[in-house]
Amino acid sequence: MAATLYDKLWDAHVVAEADGKTLLYVDRHLLHEVSTPQSFASLREDGLSVRRPATQLAVADHSIPTHDRAKGISDPQAAAQIALLERNCGAFGIEYMRVDGPDHGIVHVVGPEQGFTLPGITLVCGDSHSSTHGAFGTLAFGIGASECGTVMAAQCLWQMRAKTMRVTFPGQLAPGVSAKDMALALIGQIGAAGAVGYAIEFAGEAVRALSMEGRMTLCNMAIEAGSRTGLIAPDETTFAYLKGRKRAPQGTDWDQALAFWQTLQSDGKARFDCEIEIPADEIAPQVTFGTTPDHVIAVDGAVPANRDGRLTRAIDYMGLAAGAPVEGLEIDHAFIGSCTNGRIEDLRSAAAVIGRGHVHPRVRALVVPGSARVKQQAEAEGLGRIFVQAGFEWREPGCSLCVAMNDDRLPPGARCASTSNRNFEGRQGIGARTHLMSPAMVAAAAVAGRIVDVREWPQ
Ligand SMILES: CC(C)[C@H](C(=O)O)[C@@H](O)C(=O)O
Ligand code: SF4
């Protein structure tokens, strides 16, 4: 029977089935400092060891400072959390990528970068943005802290099979429009809970045309539409990205893997439980105006009239009024980074927009590369210099202002143009206001001091 990519990946990992649930084999597990302390503690309590340590890889990203790292971590709680991850990894034989090492970065940036994320495998992490890895044709999803312990001990998890949704983007994106805009446009259309219970497969000409960085941005935000899994069938772009990566198969193993990976796509006659089509050429740069990612409009749109109490509260929180345009709105902070948009291509597109421009005097702007390798490459390409000369703070890698779990935090009332993925109340600091948009849009806003339409930039 014709099968979707999701079904193929799922079926290949079934260990057992009972009570409508599937015991799924887990090939790989990524760990970070926030979601694992409890998992290790429960292993200890139960006297369990890690079944296949080589399939686990850990990194600290959420609570680490992104500046003056040589001075150490001043927040004692963060310091303890990070030290605990390192100790736990040592005790259980799990590889830990040190904060000061060349492989460090945000968990969803380094997994693919290392070639740890591969097509055809199942990969989990105690983090909701694990959907990112689906860009490689990987069955990847976020799990809870107690499940992290289960995966370490048993290499398996009980899961419910999701329904399938295909989101097709026919046509081509206009200049100035990127994968971030595709993701936000989808979320705006179906809502932040629109894909709950579904695994999304992204397809169509505009998806095929995306680089791996763009594909990761798109799959990263599947969870913001409610789907734990975003998938893109692997192709030449995927294989070219993976070839030669540190942990990817080499030599004859590569040839064998490649032959298998080439089979990983939905069959022509496969049926999806839900089909959505969004013409790529109709997508404009997107900007969020509220406090969930589906509070989103085209940059030349206006804040919608109040439909319900939740929206009213969101608009109030954001200091906006129904009917107001978002274009022209003054900002005082800009953030380029996160596992959504902290990769090399994101930094390139931001730097291209800045050109010889300078950050507006009212604005404080941060660029936080997604990993040490991204930072190094950006510097080699001269992008670091562009950011610094333009007045951006050029930081060390980490989650930073995406979640404000370290000391990068905005004051109440601050208005921030941000490349991250969540605009929840208080996400970037208590009372801070977040407008999600693409790296090019954030860079233009940082220079202009207000939200502008990057398609008309520079004016
Ligand atoms: C802290 C972590 C568990 C959380 C997540 O699950 O996504 C964080 O990464 C986020 O983006 O909100
Ligand atoms: S960058 Fe943001 S979204 Fe990504 S893992 Fe870190 S906190 Fe979560």
C-alpha cells in the first residue's frame, strides 16, 4: 500500500504494539541541561545504566551566558545546572560537548552540524523544537524529562501514531521572503493548535528550493503550529549537507546509507489525513503582533479587530491597538539567533540587509550565532565584522534572548524584533514585547529603528 514518509519512518521503528500505542525504537537522543537533571536522577534511583551511550549526545545551551565566558558563569543556579549535566554525562558514559569547545552550540543547531541527525532515523530530545531535525527526513520529536530517562535506559518509548498532514508550497518565494515567513504564514492560516495530533510533511517547489538551513527553520516551527513532527523528504540538498560531517557515515557506509536515504519519500499515491496548500509567491514578510505565533500578519497588514478576550489581552500586552499597522512600529531591541534562525544562512541574510548601515541609536541589537562553528564561519566570511561595525553585539552561541534563561533579558515594556520562534508573554523578560520575523526583517528593523518591509529596503 502507498505510504507517506511519516508512515515509512514509523513502521521501520515499531518494536511492539499494545492498547493503541506503539513501542518505538529510538536511534538517537540529544540532551541539554534543562530537561535532563530529573532523568539522570531517576536512572540513579532505579539503579539503571544507559543502554547505548554512543547514541546519546549532550550540550548545554539554554542557561549559559553568551558574553564574557572566560569570567565563568555568574548565576549560581545556571552554573550548577551546567556542571551537573557534565558530571551526569561523565558518570553515565555520554559524550558531552563542552561549552568552550569547537562543537558547542544550541542542541538543534549542533545535532545536524555534527551529522548526528540523519535521514531515516528516530531522534528525540527533551525539547519541543526537536521537530527541527525532521528537515533531514528524520522522525524527530520533543519528549518530556521522564521520557528522557526512559530513552536512556530502554532505547524505546511508548508513542501514539500521529495523523498525517501535507503542507505544500507551490511556486517560488519572492525576494526578501524566507523559510521563516513560510512557517509564520502557515501558522497564521491554521492557528497555533492547527496541527495538533498531526505530523506535518512539507512539500512543493518552494520547499525543494530551500537550503538545509531554511528547511530546518520551517521544521523548527512545526511545533508552533501544534505538530510535534515536521518532515521534509531528503534529497540532493540533504545529502550534500551531510557528506563529510563528523558523525555522518563515511566510505562504503555512506554509499549504503545513501541508497537507503533515496527511498525516503512519500509514495506518489500516498494519502494524507489533511492537505494544505499555500502558494509561495503569495507570501509576504510576516510579523507577529500578539503573544502566540499565530497572532501574525503580513508586514503591510494591520492588527486585527478584537475577536475575543485572549486577543484583546495580547494586543494590550503588546501596547498596540486594533487596526494599527505594524510597519513603522518603533523597536528598541533586536535579536538575531536561536535554533530557528541562528545558522550561517540566517546571518548572511541579515548581514546582506545591513550593508553599510548602522544600528539605530535607540536600539540595542544582539547577534547570537547558533553554534561555535556558525560563529567561526561567519567570522571567516567577514560577517562578524559587518555586525560589529554596524553596532550589533556579537555574542557567543546559546539560546540567549530566545528564552531569557540566562542573563540576556529585556526590561518590561521593551519592544523587540526577534528571529526566535515564541512571542509568549514574558518570553524575553517580564513585560517584554516580542515581534517574530525573519533575520532579514530583524536586521532592517535594527537599522531603521522601526519595523520596515524588507522588500522595500533600503528606502
Ligand atoms: C527549556 C526547553 C525544555 C524548552 C522547550 O521544550 O522547547 C525551550 O527550549 C523552549 O524553546 O521553550
Ligand atoms: S533556541 Fe530557543 S527554541 Fe531553541 S532550544 Fe533554545 S530556547 Fe528552545
